[in-house]
Amino acid sequence: MVVGFLYLFLVGVKGLETGISAFGADFTDRVFGAVSNPLSGLFAGILVTVLVQSSSVSTATIVGLVGAGVLPLETAVPMIMGANIGTTVTSTLAALGHVRQGREFRLAFAGATMHDFFNVLAVAIALPLELATGFLTRAALFLTDVLSDTTVGVVPGRSPIRVAVGIPVDAAKDLLTGWGAGRAVVGVVLLAMGLALILVSLASITYNMRIVMAGRFEQSFNRVLDRGAGLGAIALGMVMTVLVQSSSITTSILIPMVAAGVLTLRNAFPVTLGANLGTTVTALLASVAAGGDEALTIALVHTSFNVFGILLFYPIPALRNLPVRLATALADVAQRRKRWAIIYVVGAFIVLPVVGVVAL
């Protein structure tokens, strides 16, 4: 079932790409001109991810838009970074479930928001550097050249996988055209079909893999963390997220364990870093179905950004502990005044992104 839903996910990305392309360049220029500013793109990435409650969906959509040639790389990069921030809202909402439990709420809220702070700090450093030097894009372009020269057949181009996922999309397009549908109608239908398939297939993959892995995650946590946190915990978070195709599931599993005192904040932190890295696999899969090397490049930008964040913060103890200390300080305030927890969630994940998109 998971393999079947994975195929539908790739078909959805291809349908999204074809549907957007059908509208023509003038339409897409008007739509995406509003997020041409890097900060508005960042806030748009946060807002969209919060609304769909999945960075996998938003990043797959971005990859499809880049592959269709309607979203420039320089505009897509801040949106990808925004998706990284937006996905943390799920675990933060999960922490609010402990709001009446005193000390447990403090630990749960700190466990959730340390992920927020890490992603915000990573973006605060990486985005200005990217705008000034383009280091992430250059690294991704280099990797794209390397991968595009291979003969594996899983990179953009006329690979067997891309041909296979294009068959149902081309058939739907030919059918609509044969019925006399205009370009706009074809675009709307294929766009709706693509988005529906992406949402349904990713939700189904997550649901089925969560059933398969039920109970095993906690056992894996215990085995790895008994030997101490570190690279093993990062690898565990990455593997778990790749399996369930959702970093939100991985990080949300941590919250009750941290709240109960089973897992310390410093031991949970590297698992969230691994979840950040694992969620980039969805964008890489989406690039298989999308057309052109640009789709693979933006997916690799996503991966490069998360690798950069880990290399920047984790090796140095003072930097590694910074998100944890900031989250603990915020949790202390939220424990004393519960309304500040609500204000933080609504303000950071809804009000600020909306104002940012509209104002910029």
C-alpha cells in the first residue's frame, strides 16, 4: 500500500506541475509576483505549512512549481526555509495538551519550542548568507550536476520513473482536451487532482507506516538513548521521519516522553535535528516526478539547508544548548502565565506570517 501511495504522490506532483503550466506565464507571474520579496516568501512558506499542517506537502508543492518553471529558485529558497519553521507548529500544539499539568507542561512546551528556536536561528543565519553569497544554491547546483550525470534513472529528465508517473497525467490531459476543455479548465482540473493526490497519498503513507511502526519508535528511543544522545539520536530521528514521511509525527512523539521526564530536553534535541533532515526526503522524491534539473536543485537546497543548520549548531556545545535554553526560558514564562503560550503560537505561526505576506 505504501508503494502504491508513493506512486500516487509522484503522479500528484506531476499533475500539479502540468496544471500550473497550463495557466500560462502571465497568470503565474501575477500569482507569484507577490512573494518575490525574500521575507514575504519566507512568511508565505510558514503560513502555507501551518495551514496544511505538513512541510512535506508544502515542499512537494514548491518542488512541483519550480519544476514547472513558474517559481524561480531565488523565490523558492526562502519559501523552503519558511516551511521548515512552519512544520514545528504541530508539536507545539501537542504540547498545549499538557497545559493543565504544571511541571509537565513546562517540559512539554520547552521540548516543542526548542525545535522552533533551532529552525528560526538557522534561518536567521542562513537566509542572509544565502542572499549575500548564494552558498546553498551553489552547493545544490553542484550536486544537481553530479546526479544528473548518473545513469541511475531516478533524477529529473526522461527517467523510467518520470515516464511512468507522466502516463496518467498525460492521459487525463488528453481526455480533457478531447472533451473540448479550454486551457484554464485543464489547468484547474490537473492542479486540483495534483494537490488532492499529494495530500491523500502523504496522509495515507503516514497513517500506514505509523501503524507498522507502532511501539517500535519508543523501543528505538530507549535503545539509542541508553547509549547516550548524539549522532545516533540524529540518525534515529532521520530514519523515523523518512519511514513515516512526517517530521511532525517524530517530534510529536517526543513531547509526552519529555513531559513525563523519560527523555531529557538535551537528549530529545538531536532527534528533532534528525527529523529536520529526514523530512527533506519528500522533496527529493517529488523532484523525481517534476521536470527539469531546477526541481532537483530546490530539493537539494532543502537538504543542504538542514545539513548546514546541524553542522552550524550541533558540534559546538554553547550553540547546541542555545535553542534548549531559549525554549526553557519561554516555557518558564508560559508555565506562570498560560495565556502567553497561546499568544506565542497564534502570534508566531499565524499573525506574524499573515502580516509579513500582506505588508511585504
